[in-house]
Amino acid sequence: MSISRRQFIRLFSLGSTAFISLLNPVSAWATWAHRAFNADELETAYQNLLGSSTLTPSNDVILKLPKIAENGAAVPISVKTDLTGVESISIFVKDNPLPLTASFQIPSGTMAKVSTRIRLAQTCTVTAVVKVGDKLYSQSQEVSVTHGGCGA
Amino acid sequence: MRVSARFKNDVTSVRVMAPHPMETGRRSDQQTGELIPAKYIQELSCEHQGKIVFIAQFGSSMSENPYLSFSFKGGQKGDTLQFRWNDNTGDVEKTDTIIK
């Protein structure tokens, strides 16, 4: 059986398209956002996770965490908002070796409210970013840390 | 992992505690002085009747034994929730719980 040059190209392009679509995850969320989590600059972390580093500070984002943390190894934090259409909530710590700490996907039906515990290496500014469509709303707070949570 | 899920006023509230060292890879062993390799949970998800209701992605600066609380609409008492985490070394843990 002989295949014409044209048929070969067609087959090849079909095959490679199928292969590339297998490589790309269906949703960006299906895989861990390694480029954002491994970014050591805050701006790069914003850019790599959310596609932009333009944040709109907003009082609609309610960030709760202590002003003084004695133990930086486990600082309770909660983020909530009444904004509708929230896609994700992310927590960034400016002065940690790797700023992006956690990112939560909020599918429709799930409340835009999450609580957790994070490590703070030193006195620092914590920023919560809420993604609504292509807008990024943020709220920041400084925390004084008595004993850093990332060292030995 | 330890999980509790309670249904009240149309909302299911979930609390998760996943025992895990969450090693950052920056700490050194106090006796040998060698770096302890990174080992931390990267992703934790919760599924309700085939629908993902929550996905958390973690970096290495989450606290040891990560704790999470969140809530969603659409659950019922008696429904099963499926939880799963995986860490950067490929370890996986799964737990099911029933909404109370």
C-alpha cells in the first residue's frame, strides 16, 4: 500500500494534534501549578498562577489572621468574600522563600470561604487574592512573627 | 487523614486534617547537618457524587499536618465525600467520609 505525500502529511498532522492534546491537561487545575509555587518573587508568583500581577485591593475580601504570631510554624488564616462568581482564592506570603503558599479552587456551589494554617518565615505581609472572572481582588495584612516557622 | 462533614441549613461544612510532615526541603537534620529532602502535599481534593467541590494546591510553606475547612451547597446527610491528596514524592492517600 502506498501513501501519497499529501495523505502522509494529513495523517501526521492528525496524529500530532491528538498527541499534543493528550499532553495538555484538560483543565489548568488538573496539575499542580509548579511554575507559580516555585517562583521566588511575589510578582512572578502572581503572574504564573493568575496570569496577571495587577491586583485591586478590596474590602470585599476579608482576611483574618493574627497581628502577632508567636509561632510562625502554624499561623491560622481564613479568607472569605461575599463576591459572586469566585473562581479561586490564593494565599501569598511576601517574605517567605517561596511566596505562593496555597491556592484553592472554588467551583460553583462551594462557598468562597476557607480556613487553614500556614508557615511564616519572619515578620511579613500576607496577601489573599480572590479571582473573579479576569479580575483579581486582594487584601493584605502584616503579621509580626516572634519565632520563624521555616528554619531548622 | 481525619475528616468531618456536617450538613446544616443547606450547607455542608467540611474539616480536614491530613497528617503529613510537610518538609520544605530547607531544613537540616540537627544531628547530621544534612538537608532533609522536601516532602509536602501538593494537591488535596474533595469529590461529592462525581463532582469536585474543592481543590487545594499547596506549596512548601503550609504548616505541618495541614488543616483545612471549607463548605459547599448541594450535599445531603448520608452522602459520601471522597478525599484524596498527593505529595511531591508521589505518595497518595484517599479517605471517604459520610456527611452527618
